[in-house]
Amino acid sequence: MLTIDYAKYDALIFDMDGTLVDSMPAHLSAWEQALLKQQLPVHIDFVAQRGGMPTLKIAEQYQQHFKVSIDGERLLQDKRAGFDALWQKVSRIDASCQLLAEFQQTKKLGLGTGAERVNMQRIISNLDLAQYFEAMVCAEDVQAHKPEPDTFLQVAKQLAAAPQRCLVFEDTPFGLQAAHNAGMDCVLVKDMKLDAFMAVNS
């Protein structure tokens, strides 16, 4: 059981995919289908490690890393279509969601996700999570996405919380990097559990 001193923080900021909700299997399945439609090699771990980045940004890095040619707009549309068929199977990650109820009255709660607004809104609504958040920031709300700090800094600004008094919950290396770039401590979520506390200066 991970021990965290929550008294140090005024605000808790949660990533969505893979942190609050178990959506990564659906996202990765949609990615695999979209890659196969262009007869591209499937390196799904490369995609998984970039959770929190917009699809086109991942596609750009995928193209450069594996030296393949990707029709980005087509991949984006195919990936969206694949996820559209699967999103209703997305479920809560209890270890993270329980914190929302526990701290709803005593902490400011925010959501900072790289998901598109349509996905954020329908998943949060479907799983009855919107009630907990005073601020929600998605891909369309920032110019620079994770691992840049903008998403989390925007949430902190909307919550009127100092970055050093915010604790981020994330599930990917890029999300952790974004939190630390924002000057925020971070809890990593892995295998549906709160797995590790990563202080910004550690």
C-alpha cells in the first residue's frame, strides 16, 4: 500500500486514460486497426508509452522512429472510428476514482488529459465522474501537449492552486515528465493500483 502525505497538497490533478479509467486497451486496439489499414508495422508498446499525446503527434513520432510513411489524417480518422466502437466498454480504475470521493470536500480536484474533448466528455459523463472536477483541460485547450507542462499548469491555474501544491496522478512516462516539468509531484498508476510516488526533485 502506497503511503502519501496528502496534507502537503491543495489540489489533486488526474490524467484520464489509464489513470482514472481503463481505456488503454480500447485505444491500443483502435491504434492497431488503424495501422494495419495502412499496412504499417504494429509496434503497440511505442504507442502505449506515449499515452497522453494527441494521435497526430504520436503518428509523427512513429513515422520518424520506424522510418515509415503514415497518412496522418487517415490514421486519425481510422483510430477515432475504432475507438468510437469501443469507448462504452471503458470502466473506472477504482484505486484512483476512490480518491475523488475521499477528497471531494477537502481538496480542489482537476482533470488534465491529452484526450480530445469529445472523448473526455463522453467517458467522464458515462462513468459519472464530472461531478468531482472543478476544472477539466483536454487536448484542444493547450498548444503544447505532454510531456510539456501546459496541460497541468492550465488545470492549476483554473483551480487557483500553486503548482508546487498540486499532486498529479499519471500512468505514462510522458505524463510523469509533464507533471515534473510543471513543478508538481506525481503518483504513478500501474496495473490498476497507485504504484509509486515520484517527487519533482527526486
